[in-house]
Amino acid sequence: MGSSTVTFELFGLPIGLNVLLSLIATVLIISLLVFWMTRRLSVTDPPKSQLVLEYLVDFVGDIVRDQIGSSTRPIYIGLSLALFLFILVANILGLPILVEHHEISYWKSPTAELAVTLAMAILMNVISHILGMRAKGIGQYWVDTYLRPSPFLLPVKVAEELINMLTLAMRLFGNIFAGEILLNLIAKLGNSFGVTTWLVGIPLQIIWQGFSVFIGAIQAYVFVTLSMVYLAEKVEIEE
């Protein structure tokens, strides 16, 4: 985006300060949201915050049931809700705030970093394997997943799984990264000639931020849906 960031190593891996700060903020925001939505739970007179949570649970629950069907378990819905909230907040976190000083970036959407989206895709793959083994048993799971209908398809199935993880990560990263680049360009346009370009830059910035929020929500939905599609392949028990 035309600027660099401060980096340091964590377990031997380079981590950008802007990504780390926004990841911490994402977790804090979600924690506060969940606390707000669950602090006064009631069966007879639910507050609006509880109704928001119930709507979100129903929303992601429909996604899970559409993909997994009768094999749906509460843990799948809980996982999807956590994933949806994290991606949604992470996608839009870099939209209203641009923190740069001397060409050093201190803030960006975590999902505008390929390492973050790739880590999420890998984590979901690992979780899918664990849930699959819980549903079918360790031995039966690996046979069903990689050796049926023929052991000769093992290389194809491994390649398919790797491609699924990569495309899942790249799709999310590409959309959010491109959106932030355009926002940065619009901001520079708005400040290029002072008040004269503000008249063009500010409306464009507002319009594109609104569109980016919509795209961020769509991408959260797509990531969760595809994750549940891949999970369904591992936990569904053939009758």
C-alpha cells in the first residue's frame, strides 16, 4: 500500500506491528461484543443485545445445517459463529482508521495480510480433521477421507485439500487487500490538492467505505460457508 511497517520475530516468523495491533483489537472487540450480548440473558424478556446474538446464531446455524444437514452438532455452529464474527470484524477494522507516520503503517485489517488468512485456512483444515475423527473414529475417518472409493485417488485428494486451503485464504486476502489499497489511493487523492480535492475525495471515501463493509460481510459469509462445505466432507457419515 505504498508503506512499510515495523516487524519483529515471533517463534522465528516475521510479524508486522500493524497486523499484530489490529489482531489484538479484533479479539478485544469481539470479546466486548459477546459480553454485551450475553450480560443480561432472559427467556421471558430478552434485551435487544440478546436478540442480536440469537439472530447471529440462527444465521450461522442455517449456514451449517444447509451444508452438513443431519450431521450438524452444536460445536459446528459455535465454531462458525466465532469464525464469522472474527472475519467480519477483521475485514472492516482497517476501513475507518489509517495510521501512518513517515511512510510507516501502524494499522491495517488483519485479513489484508496473506499470512493471517492462510493461517486461518490451515487452522480450519486441522479443526475439520479433528472433528472428523471425533465423528467417525480415527481409523474409519482416514479411510473414508483418503482411501475411498479407491486408494489410487490419495494424491488427488491431498492436492484437492491443499488447493482448497490456498483458494480459501487467497479469496479473502485478495478482496480485503484490494479494498484497502483503493481506500489508500482515494485518501491520497483527497489530500493531493487540499480543499479542492476534498470535494471529490471525501464522498468517494464514504461511498467506498460503505461498499467495503458490504464486501467484508460477504467475504465473512463466503469463508464460513466454504469452511462448512469442507467440514461436511469430513464429518458426514454415509448411511
